[in-house]
Amino acid sequence: MCSVTEVLDQHEGRSQSVVDQGILRDAFAEVSRFRTELYACLTARGDALFELCDALLCTDGPVRTLVDLALAPEHRRGHGALYGGLNRGRIDVARLRRAVTGLPLPRAADGRLVLAVDVSPWLRPDAATAPDRSFCHTYGRGENKHQMIPGWPYSIVAALESGRTSWTAILDAVRLEPGADLAAVTTAQIREVVERLTAADQWHESDPDILVVLDSGYDAPRIAHLLDGLPVQILGRLRSDRVMRRPTPPRVYDPKGGRPPKHGAEFVFGAPSTWGEEQAATETDTRLYGKAAARAWDRLHPRLTRRAAWLDHEGPLPIIEGTVIRLTVEKLPSGGVTGRSGCGGRAPAPPRRTSIAAGSRSCGDSTSSTHSACSSRHSAGRSHGSAALKRRTAGPGW
């Protein structure tokens, strides 16, 4: 005869099992729908390409040759069909992009969509006859060594989620041609991804703006200016030697005459005396980095000049305002982002600072204003501050 506790335990276990089965059923149905749509995207030699995808996903370990895929149990055809599918197969890329966008996407803790944009190279140093190769900047191929290796750089857009995970949802990938304008390609790519997200009901008018996270190699103010009108906020890293400008001061009558100033006082990253009082500040205790403090200065903009990307700009140069966030952490974990070994009892690394120029808005003589990423009201809360700290604590320099 069972006791009351055993009956309750069995009942709870049965309920949990039913819930788990329901979740598994939903996930299986979602995967089945995506596989059906993927097969429909393969317009020529679809069977061979579909089995090739299964073989690529199910093979244990890295795939070094096509023969390894032909020998996989999931690829039931011979190696001739494999090469025929690769040479004569066709893929409806536009439909495939829409299918990927329609899948359930990871989101931040507050439900916001967070997109990361970065360039990942496919190194081809030995493929001398491969067309459109570029020199790709690579890290980690030697101790403290950065190398330029021929390959194909790809601009990738992925959806991120909060927390510690290595999984991302790849939404788009575009190969960069030699000499391509990275900001222009990235802008067009982000615009197309946002339009597909809106068409797939992944974003609605009542949802918070989509946060786009960029690395230090991107011109965040220019990208924010080019994306004017989209519901996005741009978050990017800046160099530690940058100089920003404050808003234009009010015009004061000068009996001597002269042109009124277009820019305010300087905000020099390397000169704390020019910072003044911040508009927002927050502190967060972290497990690996100790106490992390963030300070934010709103309405700062770079002083643009008619050179490089702005050489052919028509009309007055825009004033692209945004928020600068400076992050300070107490320590860096040994053996982590600094690359030090965890043995030997070494002292922790000195505090490292990271600056984030968050989204920009155009104003003044140019275009209408866009959305400001992490304005002072956004940075004042602990939740928004913590999200910014998670993204940027491992960055070098400021």
C-alpha cells in the first residue's frame, strides 16, 4: 500500500513527464516544419543536398573532406551524387533566409531582440585560384601573434540571448568582396534582417527597439545615421583615444560678430578632467570580475569632417548624438580573457575599462532623429546596466 507522499510524488512525476513530452512534441513539430521548408528551398538536386546537410550535422568531429560526408550513414547516395549536388544544385537563398527568420529566436531577459554583427573569415591560404580572396585579420594562431591570412570574410548577423551560452541563432551571412565598404554592407544587411523580422511577426510596434551590438572595427555613428528610420539601437565599442563633442551651446550675442559654434566642449576619453558629471551611474557585483561600475554621459557626438566616408556627403554634415558608457571592473579572472594561466598564484590583472558608444541619433541640419541606444533613463536601472556589462566586460582598452 502506497503512502500519501509516494502518491503525491508519483502524481508530480507524471505531471512533469506530461509537460516534458509536450515540450518535446512542440520542438519536434518545429524542427519538422523547418526541415520541410529547407527541402523546399533546394530547387535543384534537392535530395542530394538535403542528405548532405544531414550528414554534415550528424557526423562526429570536424569534417575535413567531402569523402567523409559521403561515408556518413545519413548520406545514402554515392560520392558522385554528392559532387553533382554541389556542382549543379541550386538553393533559393531568399526563401531560406525567411525560413530561418521565422524560427523561435533567443531574446534578452526583457524580451528584446539583440542582434550581434561581426566578420568571421573562412581562411583559404592554400587556394591560390579561389576568386575574391581578401587578407583576413586573424588572432590566436600563435602566442600574442596577429596575422593577415588570405580567405573569404563573411559578415554574420546572429540573435543573442542573456546568460552564459555558446549558442546563437544565425540569421544572415554575406561574403565581403575585396575593398567593400564594411559600414555600407552592414547597414544593408541589418536593414534586410529587420524587415524580415517584422514580416515574420518577430517584432511589433509595441516591442522595444532591436539592439544591434557591434565590435570596435565598425563605425557605429555612421551605421546609426544610415539606419535612420528603423526601430534599432546601435551599441558599439570605441577606441580609447577618441574625442567627442558636447551639444551645441546656446547662441550668445557677440558684438565682434563671427560664426556661432556648431559643437560644444570636448569630451576626451584620455582626459578625465573633460568628462564632467555623468548622467547615469550603476554598480553591479559580478562573480568573475568583482564590482563593475558603469558611468554614462548622454548627448555626445563625434565631429565629422569631409573625408573618408563623408567625402561625398551632400549638404551639411550631420550631428550624430549618442551615449558614451565607461565601464570599470575590479579584476580580470586569471586564465580567462587575459590569457594568463590559472596556476602559480599570480596577482589579478589591473582594472580594465571599456567604453561603449551606444546608439546614435542624427539631428541639427541633417536628418530627423533616430533612436538613442542606452540613453540616461535606460542606463539608470540595474537591469539595463547589467545587460550592458555582460556584453562588454571582456573588451580590450577602454
